[in-house]
Amino acid sequence: MARAFVKKGDTVRIISGRKTERGKTGKVLRVFPKDQRILVENINLRKKHVRPNPQKNIKGGIIEREIPVHQSNVKVISEE
């Protein structure tokens, strides 16, 4: 298992992947070292359908969430 070179809070640039995502920069929200993936703010957004749940005060509908990106597809811009 390779060591994660990215830490939470770092600013990274997407260097490969979808054409719409390439070149974008964002802040690392979470690191998954076992899967070698990272969650980047406002990058790799997907729509998710959510059912309403009054017990948990969830309204329901369609929300957009970030999906993890493989760490080999990013380049660290600045470490904070």
C-alpha cells in the first residue's frame, strides 16, 4: 500500500481525468489512504437522489455530492 502524499487541507490541481475537471483546483476535504483516493472540494460532482426522512430532518430531492478521485490524478499546489 502506497503512502498518501496529500493531506487534508492541501490545495491540489486535477491533472488527468474528465475534460471538464482537468485543470481545476480545489481543497482536499478528506483522504482515504487504503483506497488511495481523495475527496476534493467542488471536483467530480455527481447527483444523488435522496428520500425524505422526517426523523432525521432530511428534506429529500436531488443533491450534488463530491466523489473521491484517485490520488495519482492530482498534483499538490500548496501544502497548508
